[in-house]
Amino acid sequence: MTEKKLKKLLQSMSLTEKINQMLQVSGEFLTEETVLTGPMKQKGFTEENIGLAGSVIGVHGAQKVREIQSAYLTKHPHRIPLLFMMDVINGYRTIFPIPLGQGATFDPELSCKCAAVAAKEAAVSGIHVTFAPMVDLVRDARWGRVMESTGEDPYLNSLFAEANVKGLQGETLSDEYQIAACIKHFAAYGAPTAGRDYNTVELSEHTLRQFYLPAYEAGISAGAGLVMTAFNTINGIPASGNQWLMKNVLRDEMKFEGVLISDWGAIEEMVAHGYCENREEAALRAMNAGVDIDMMTGVYSENLSELVVEGRVNEEEIDQAAYRILQLKNRLGLFEKPFKDASVEKEKEIILCEENRLLARNAAAKSFVLLKNEKLLPIRKTDKIAFIGPYVNTRDLSGSWSFTGDSADVKTIEEVVKERFGSSAVCLPGSRMLDKGINLQGFQDFTNESSTREQEQDMLEKAVEEAGKADLVIMALGEHYLQSGEATSRGELEIPEVQLNLFKRICEVNKNVAVVLFSGRPLDLRRIAIKANAVLQVWFPGTEGAEAIIDVLTGAVNPSGKLPISFPYSVGQVPIHYNEYLTGRPFDEESLQERFRSKYIDVPNEPLFPFGYGLSYTTFRISNITLSKSELKAGEKLSASVEIENTGMITGTEVLQLYIRDVVASVVRPIKELKCIRKVTLQPKQKIEVNFVIDETMLRFYTAQGKWESEPGLFKLYIGNSSKSSTCKELMLVP
Ligand code: BGC
């Protein structure tokens, strides 16, 4: 539809119709004859506006979507199509590694392909918008939603934000198989105090702009159709009613012109925050901040008409919000094709097809990070191997945001082992997944592992016996998949005690133990890493997880993942991140014996495994960093080259990482900041030179004057294979 027609359409709409566009409800309201129950009435919904809400959350499946859309269009006075939105996070039905795992690939292009497949499967099932990618920066492993992020680094997060928006949206939203992306949660939802979900966020404007905002901006610049508000307050003001954040920063500075949707019930929650007296005031504040859609409460539909009549909200603002929603529908081509790609035939052809599964297997294998390996991996087929641990025989490998996936599509490790090693291979759980009494409120149904004390003892002893007879033991351990995700903050970061006990017993009878570790967050791995001879971090790897794990354990795929987030030594270190500032009393080599230094007296300052770290089955030598010149001016480019050699016996992939440190500036600068990554694959003994291009724009930061600028002076440039690399060259930025 042309802009002109769209504007005309808006003009012909009544105030109520426009406000209805700003309401989002869940599917059950539209599938059944709507009879509102008490609590729903209290939320401000009315039967009339629910039936004509502009968008719906959580309905999927081509047939159902087509039926709902047809019925809706016949009811709607202007035949404006309904928007179908849903959380498609790490895949629709073919499930890819969780976003944190995708971050560990250090391969945004691969993540873009995964997003494109997720979009395709979702599109044929009738979805128009996904609430993804979540690009919140996270430094605190206690926060459960770390699994949905790509980690702690603004640069890496920005690459993934852009790649995911491109993968989901393609060139043009109305094209076949594209869906709209929604950048979330604006802003800084990943920094709740003490890592507790939904908790207060207190950040200086400098920290917010320097570290947290870049990834949102990258997603917005890539053209994301929507942005979602965050549940949290930022420096005292809830994000969903924060005019400065939404108007000044998001709309004016970032030039975001798309639809701003609240998080689930977040407008109403401003009352609970103690920021608004009642729902009417919440509606007013959210309107003033420019929030276009009220997700899952009737706060807007209950109050906006009144507020307009009273002159407290200008109808023009309603028009703008409704128009943005109409524009999104138009960008998706819904006025011409209200069912877009929803097709029962296509669902059969596309969903979970071989090609999609192969991509999932490849992505999973590339997301694994080899944290430790004392010559134990890869395994040899001739070895007598016992596979032990509660992750050996579960299909729950996809993480907690994969509710459109089906665990029936997932093979267990045991099944893959038996296919590849023969039916006599030993596979035993050895223990429960969770300690008894673990509190996963709301999830009891899923986590009910009923077993008696005797059964548990029996399970343990059997595993210990088999482990004693094996040449080597592969232990599949980790967090329960419902221990990370929304509302799963943790105060302890270890795997369940029952599994640690199993691990300890196995280590007593076998000296060759490799651990395959499942988790949605960095865990405190001290007890595991000290004793195990090898540790492979596999996150929640998705539909093809078990195949990918065996691919990597057998060496069919050489691991190449890198940590997108620091793994703390202990929970007391968090929040921890590699790009921290120097203090006035740094604790370093020269000051090891000094008392008054910035350090802990009981644990090291360093994380157990740093950002950017990850091993391979081969080894690499990185040497000879050379700069094409040692001075740089704005507008000029400089090349930094480095040699890398595969010094081992097998082909392998390494991620070269370029970090920069601004030595002195108008505000203190991080010890190091990631500026560039390059993934290279080398044959045994192959040596190549890799070039990075540096220019002045890469040296810019949020200065004391509140501007993104560079400041002349000395910079250090590091190239290596983790954030710990210390070989550097110096470079002067000259005015
Ligand atoms: C989450 C969002 C999600 C929304 C809709 C909220 O609880 O914070 O990330 O998109 O629910 O499911």
C-alpha cells in the first residue's frame, strides 16, 4: 500500500480503532469466544477491544493463523490485518544453540544463517514478528537470561545484533520467509543489581553509552522493525515510561522509526515500581515515552480514550503510534497478503528439513568451547569408553526458550553413541539431574524426577562400576535446562551437588575423565576443571546437539569456539568482564606482595577462563605483529598484520582477536577492548599472514565531553587468541 493510502486509512479510523491497534493480547482471546474472567477484566480488557486488538502473541501454526486472520478480517471495520508475534529465539522447530552458544562461535555470519532458517520456519507457520534478538550486554552470570545474550562485549554483541536482524528480515520484510526482528530489552535489562531478574538497574550515563547501548544501536541501524522496552528501571525511572531513554536516545539519537512495544505487562508494572499511582498514570507515562504497543494488559485500551478526551494525551500521539503499527503491517506486505507465508504445505516441506538440521548440527559443533584438554580428546574408537551422567539420556538439549521445538526431534547422546559405537557402548545416567528440593517455581511438572534413595544409590553404584572398567569416561553433566532463562537468577553457580558427587566418585575409579558441560551461563567450574582431564562447554546445543557432541568428541569436527563471556573463578567475582578499567592500585606482577592493592584476599582477580578463550585439538603460534606505520591520522588507514601457524598435526580453526587499549584519555579507558575478529582455518604446518585494517573511527569512545570521538595519543594494539594475549605494538593517533 502506498504511504498516501496508508495515511488515508489512518484518517478514516476512529479513536477506538487506533487504540485497538496499540493492544496486544494472547491467542486464547481470539481462538475461543471471548468470555472475560475476573482477573482479565481487572487488567482493563474489554470483550470489544480484545476482539479487534492489533496484534496477538503466541499463536502459531499455518492453519490456525489462517483461520484466525480470516475471521478477524471479516470482523474488522477496515479489514486491517492482525499481526502475529512470538518469541522465536534460537530457532522455531529446528533448534539451534542458545544465543550464548551462538556467541561462542565468534561467527556472526553463521548466526545470521541460523536466524534466516528460524525466520523461514516461523514464517510458514504464520509468524510475522519475533521478539528477538535479545542484545542485552551481560556481565553477571547470576542473571538467568545470560543464555539469551551473546555475552559481555559491546563489539561482539553488535556484530551478532546486526547479523540476526539481517537473517530474520532479509533485504525486504515483505519478501518470502522474512519476519520482523525486535531488538530487546531497551535498555540495559542485562545489568540488574546483584543479577536478580527484573531488579533495579543503576548505571552511569557513561557506562550505559559506552558498553550497553552499542548493540541496540547496531540492531536498529540494521533496520529492526521493532524495539521492546525493558522491565527494569534505569537510574530510578522505569524504562517503559522513560522519556529521556525512549524519546531522546532511541527516537532522536538512534533515529529509530519502527514500533516500540512494551515487555509483557511492563506498562502496568510501573504502578508496582511505585512510579505511577494507578494504571491511568501508567498509560500516560508510557504514551509520553512513545510506547506504541501495550503487551498483554489493557492499560492503554482502558485509559487512552479518556486521556485524549481530557486533553492529557494529544490525539496526534495516538495517530503516530497507530501509524507506526500500520507501517509495520505494510512493510510486511500484509495489506496485500494478510496470510503472508503461512502455508500448511510449506510447513511440511520446510520445517525440520535435512538442510535445516545440518545447519543446526554445524552451528552446534562450532559453538562448543574446549576449556581444558590434557591429551584426552579426541577419543579413539578403539578405547573402551563409558558415557555417564544425567545428560546422557535426555532430549532436553535446547534450552528454555525453545518451546516451539519438540524434544521428540532430538536424539539423546546415548542414541547417537549406540549408532556410532555399537549397541554394547556403556551409557548410564549415574545420578538425577537436579538436587532434591531445588526450587524451580512454576516448573514442577517438568522437573519431577521421582526416584527413591535406593534407586539413586543403585544408579550411582552401577555407573561407578562401569567407569572402573573403562579406558576413559565421558561425563555429560550440567545445569538443568530450566535453571537458566527468564526468572532463573542464581546465587550459586555450580552444577547440582548430586552431579558433583557422581563426578567425584567416578574420578576416584578412573583417571581419564572428560566432562561435556551443559549450561546456559558461565558456571563456577573449579571443582570440575581441577579434576577432569578435559572439559568441553556445550551450552544448550539444540536439536542436533547430541550428533554435534559426538562429532567433536571423535574429532570429526575440531572445536573452535571461544568464550563470549568470562567464566568466573567463583561467584564472589561477579560481575566480572575482561574490559574493566585500571584502578589506581592495580594488582599485577610487581605488586604481588603488596597489601593495599585492588584484589581479593581469598580468590584471584582473574576469572577461571577468560573472555575469548577456547582450545583446539591442534595448536597455533601467533607471532610477528607488524604495523604498516606507527602514526595514524583521522581519515587514514593502517594495516596490522600478524602471522599464524598451525603447529599441530591436524587441521584447525582459530579466532584471531584484535584488542586496543587507549593509554591515557579524558575518562579512564578499558584495559582492552575487542575491535576486530578473524576466523582462519589452517592445515597442519600451514602458516599465513592475516591483515587487520585500523582507522581512527575504531578509536572513538564516549568522552568526558559526552561525545563519540577519538583523542590523540598513545594506543596499544594486541592480537592474539583470547583477551589475555599480551603481545602488543604501539600506535600514536596524531591530530
Ligand atoms: C520477556 C520477553 C518476551 C516476552 C514475550 C517477557 O516475559 O521478558 O523477552 O519477549 O515475555 O514472551
